[in-house]
Amino acid sequence: MFYVYTSKYSTFIIYFITTIILARILTPEDIGIYTVASVFVGLGQVLREFGINNYIIQEKDLTAERIRAAFTLNLLFGWGIALVMYFARTPIGNFYENEAVSDVIGLLCINFLLVPIGAITFAHIRREMRFKHTMIIQIGSSLVSAVVGVSAALAGESYRSLVWSAIAGTLTSVLLTLVFRPPGVLLLPGFREIPHVFTFCRYAGSSTLISHMGNSAPDLIIGKILDMNAVGIFGRAVGAISIFSKVIMEGLVGIMFPRFSKQHRDGGIDKHQYLILSSSITALAWPFYAILALLSEPVIYILFGKTWLESAPILSILCINAILLYAISLVDQVLISTGRIRISFRLNVTVHTLNVIAILLSAHYGLIWVAVAMTCVSIIKLVIYQIVGQRALDIGFSSFATIYRKSMLLTVMTSIPSLVVILMGGNASLIYLPNMLMLILVTGLSWIAAGWLLKLPLFDEIIKILSHINRYRLNGKS
């Protein structure tokens, strides 16, 4: 956890600072152009990976021949899709009536040539839980990406600065991955075990593909029905929503997917540990998003400037959407880790199909209605995934009800300072950074006090961590 969260916090700080700088250099249209283009490139990346990395992590009997087969598939998919995307760039640009979209897609095809070289090796490093090496790779990649992106933006490259940033980050990641290549993992093709590898990947890859399309649907549909400026505004709200994911969840998933897979290989997932994780995630996510919903306008103003204030009401609605989703955020990890790939695939198809339909029906009425439609679909997803998760883990709803009740109380108690400030002085006083920092401090103390009173498992874990740190420090001195 130390290495994973050091990596995630470091990369988040780099990403956060870079985003703030670029928001003041680039326009919403620049961001919108890159966002729409990156959706298609991201689709290609999903097809390129197609569940192969997850196969490497969860496979019980991972032989050298199977690693070589996975590398062969990754290479064929990656380079083949690079060719397809390069020739598809012009029709896509014509569809959106924007030549810049074609330009970005063509340049980002370079990443398809680079990524397959290091992808299997990086997955093997994660399988072995060598988190120190993943930390170095991710921080190095983020740092180079940030420096190149800001430098290019200052040089007047506009939307292309984001392209150069992405390519520089990928190249750095591949080079560092090769430096930390595990002994015996050779970058040689193999064909004998391709059918075995593909048996897993056809469901895992298809499920990831459906998820990507569902998550990207707002950008694609808004870009066509409205315009690139609207894509940029909506994307800014989504970017603010993703702060929690980048700070907390990406690091946690980086640990828990290999962990759940190992537990499954060893006999079964620890139910008690899963409940502690669910309690801890909701205890962190729900208060965070509730307060962000209340303070969306001053937060957008302070972080990105008044140019982006149109994102504030959209952000508030998407915060409600996030609260719903974080209640069941680990269910899909459990399904994939335990080999229930077909169930995960069917659920993804159902939920994301509903999401696309909802966005298509609502986009004509504006961005706020898109956010409302997505939240309605999330209510359905919450119910479905809650039921499936209980059955997969054989845990009764009463255990989850206790968790949700305490997290709701924690959220209400933590939100009181923000509500008081808004009712007394409105949002205007909070656009000044000292006032916002003071409110954040008071809110943090309220969260600690409420969590302590409610005796949440998260606080027991924090005490254990502090105890371990203290014992390590004392042993070091002795």
C-alpha cells in the first residue's frame, strides 16, 4: 500500500498541477477536440489489450508458453489496430466536421506501436505484486508526460500539446518497464497457447470494450449533437469527479485485483476483508462527493477559473451519480478475479446499453439532462450489482445495510459545516482560497470526529497502520 499510494498520490499531484496549468492555457474547444479523438483511440487501446493483461494477473497456471502467446496477441492487436485507426482518422474527422480530430487520432496511433512492447511485462510485474517497480514506472511516466505537455502548450501547440504529452508518457513507461523486466519473461512470440489465452480474453476483453464505450458515450454523443465546446465543459465536470478515483480507487484496485485473484487461487475471497473495504470506500467517497456537490461552483472557480463555471451544476449532479456507484465499486473486481467473466460481461452490456440510450434521449435538451439521465441509470446499476455481489460473495444484505447506514450518517455529519457556510454567506465567500482552506480543515475535523463516534472499521485500520509505523520507527532507532 505504501508503494501503490505513493505512486498514486505522486502521479495525482503531477496530473492535478498539470491540469490546472493547461486549463489556463488551452480552451474548452482544445480540450473537447482531444477528448473526442481520445475516445476513439481509447477504444483501440481496449481492443489492443482485450483482457490480456487481466489474464496474466489472474491465470493460475501461467507458463512461459502462455506468456509468449499473450505477447503475440497483444502485438497483433496493437499493430493491426494502429493501421486501422490511421486509415479511419479521416472519416471520423469528417463525421464530426473537424479536421483537428483526424490530426489527433493519426498522431496517437504511435502509442499503438509502443504499448504492446511493454504491456505483458508490466502485467507480470503487477501479478508478482512488485509495487515498488510499478511506482517508479508510473511516476516517471507521469512526470515526463506533464513536462512535455506543459512545454508544448506554452509553445503554442494548443490541442496537440496533449498528444505530445500522451506519447512521451507512453514511451517512458515502456522503457522503464523493460528495465524492470522479470527474469524469464522474454519478448518472444508464441502460438501454441493462443486458444487458451483467448478463451479468457474473449469475455474479459469484450466486457472492457463495452465499459469503455458506455463511459465514453457522453463525449461521442455530445460532440455530435452539440459541439466540441460542450464536450470540454462536460469533460471538465467528469475530470473533477475523477479526483477521488485517482487519489483513492486506482491505487486500491491496483492492490485488490491481484489480491482477490490470489485469494481465489488459494481457496476463496476473504468476506470479512471485503466488507471492511466496502465500509472504508463509502466512508471516504460519500462525504467527499456530497461536499463536492455542495461546493461545486467555488471548487471549479478556484481550480480551473471562471471560464469553466458552466461545469458546476453538471458536477453537482454527477456527484450524486458517483455516490451511487461507489457503493458497488468492487463487485466487478470480484467477478473477474473469481473467473465469473461471462456474468461481468452480461452486466456490462446491460448497464452500458441503458446508459447510451439515456444519453441519446437527453443530449438534445442540454448537458444537465445528460447528467440526470446517467444518474438514473446508475440507480438501476446499483440495484443489479448489489444483488449480484451478495450472491457472488454469499453475504446477506444486512451486513451491507449496516455499512450504508453508518456511511450515510457520516456523510450528513461531515456536510454540516459546508451547509452552514452556504446558508449564511452563499458560495461567493468560498471563491477566496483562504476561506475554502479553512472550510476544508473544519470539514476534515468533522469527518474524523464523526467517524470516531460511529466506530467505523476504517478508523480501526488507520490505528493499526499508525501502530505499525510507530513500531517500525522504534525498531529502526534500536
